[in-house]
Amino acid sequence: SFFITKMSWIKRNSMKFMKIGGYVMIVMGIFLYFNWMTKIIVYFSSLFGGFTGF
């Protein structure tokens, strides 16, 4: 019941979600192409205290 009432908000804003997701995919593709992911990983690793996984 709770989720059904929130569906109208999701449907209204679905185009925004699609555009944001597309932009994120494009940016991630550029990062991968130019091998910038290592710099981002180093930044986030230092940000989260060297977390290496579970």
C-alpha cells in the first residue's frame, strides 16, 4: 500500500531519473576510457579510511 501511493511520484519524475542515469553512464565511460578510475578510487579510498571490502 505504501509503495503504490509513491508510484505516481516515480512516474512523474521518471524522465529525470533516466537523464541522470544516462549522464552518470557517460561520465563513467569517459573515466574508464581515459583510465581516470584509479585516481577516483584512490580519492575515495582515502576518504573512507582505506576500506578494502568485506
